[in-house]
Amino acid sequence: MSNPYLHLLMTMVLWGSAFSSSKAVVEYVPHSVGALLRFGGGAIALLVAVRLFGGRKASRVPARNGWRAAAAGVLGVFAYNGFFFWGLSKAPSLDAGILIPVMSPVLTSTFLLLTGKDRAGVARITGLVLGLTGAAVFFAGAGGSAEGGSSRLWGDALFLISAVCWAGYTLVGSRVLSGIEPLRATTYATCAGAVLLGILAAPDMAEVQWSELPSGVWLNTVYLAIGAAAIANLLYYRGVATVGPANASLMMFTVPVVNTLCATLFLGESFGWLQGTGAAVLLVGAALAVTQGKLPRRRTALAEQSPAAAEATGLESDMAK
């Protein structure tokens, strides 16, 4: 049997590189069209994946559960990606790859504590304070950045709203998406979100000179749809089935590393020392808040988690969106 952590690492590479790949698309088309290209293609790729790998039992999904999964896509695909691609039109993908995957678990953990669904241990409180402090420093650095100024700060604010949307999707996901096999639930949500993204992008599509788009735009679109959506989700769910979502969620902290390398090498993006300091503090705080200073034990099924833990980690994995 292949190593599940290798599957997870490959997933994080696909997801981490998706930020800079999306930025390369937005450089040539309006942000709404970029979101549609990625997730319209992603919806098609996931439909094919369900057809090939969904299995017979998973095909019988109650209509109510299917509609719930589709409704979740309004928040987790449409709203999240609408703000994400809008932010990409104003700020570097480097910022998105730091703020979104790291702030999402911080916001999720904060909500669970405020609502009494999780215990306020010293390690978790310390991690949340560090995470929020790091985010504040990161934003301060963005506002004073020589490479962006107010535009970069506005883009980072949109990335933060994206993280809020994803945290909300995570919190409702354990209930709304219950009773559906994860790959199929992701497919329903992606298809529903893609339809709304299509409506949003319709007025802007006439502005695109389709015949003049460079081949790189289409290559990036195919990569995002097949690699970051279909293949990454398949590899992730196989890894989760073996090591459990708690261990898998820790792998998410490699996404900012992969994104930083891709954004720096392929797009020439960078940030100053103040943003770098804020990013480091944010990353440490988020890791401490999620792990509470302890490495999770090996688990083999989603059902072995407590409800609060499942809410915190069960859907953070779908950051491919």
C-alpha cells in the first residue's frame, strides 16, 4: 500500500501551487471570469471523478442531502472564491497563500471557543492570540508595502473575507454535508457554486478577447480544474481514510510554504520584513491553536472525532477551492 502521507504531501503541493496559478489566470481575464474558468472546469473534472470513483453505494444520495451540499457551495465555493479572485486582482497570490489557509483554522477555533463548543486551554488561547497578532502585523506590513500600498491592503482584506467564508463553510459542513460521501459532497457544492459564479461572470465575459488569450492561461485553467480540484481531492480523501482528519489537517501548514516558493519563483512576488514577521507569527499561532501543543493520535475514520474537532478540521482540507 502506498504511503498516505505521500498522498497528502502531493495534495498540499497541488493546493499550494493553485494560488499562484490562479493569479496567472487573473492577469489576463476579469476576476469573475477567472473564478468561473477554474471552478467550471473543476466541476466537470469532479463529475468525471465521481463517475469513475464514486462507487455504486455512494450514488444513492437522498435528495435532501444533495440539496444541502449544493446550498453549502453557495458559501464555500461561490462566496469564498468570489472574494478570493477579487483579492487576486488587487494583491499578490503570496498574501492569499498565507492568509487564507492559516487564518481559516484560527477563525474556526475562535468561533468554537466563543460558542462554548470547545475548551479554552492555555495552548489554544495562546495560539489564537499569536495568530490574530500575526495577522494584524501582516496587514500593517501590507499597508506600508512598496509593492502594493492601499491596493494590496484592500486585496488582503478580501482574502480575509474569503477566510471567514471558508471558516463558516467548515463550521456548517459537519452537519450540512452529513450523510454524503465526501467526494460527492464536494462535487455537489462545487457544481452549485460554479453555476452562481457563471451568473456573476456573465457580464464580464464579453470583455474577454478569447482568441487572444495566451496558451499559459488555458494550461493553468486545466491544471487548476484537474490537478487542484479532482486529483487533489481524490488523494486527500484517500490519505484521510488512513491517517484521520486530525493528522491530515496538520499537513495544511505546508500549503503556505509551497505557495511562497511558487509565488516567488514563478511570479516574482515578495513581501517585506514586517509582513514576513507577521506571517511567521500567524503560522506558529495557528499551528498551536489547532494542535493545542500536542500531535494528534493516529485515527482511521472521520467518525472517531468529537463533534467540535470534526467542525474544526473536517472541511479545512478542501482548500483547493
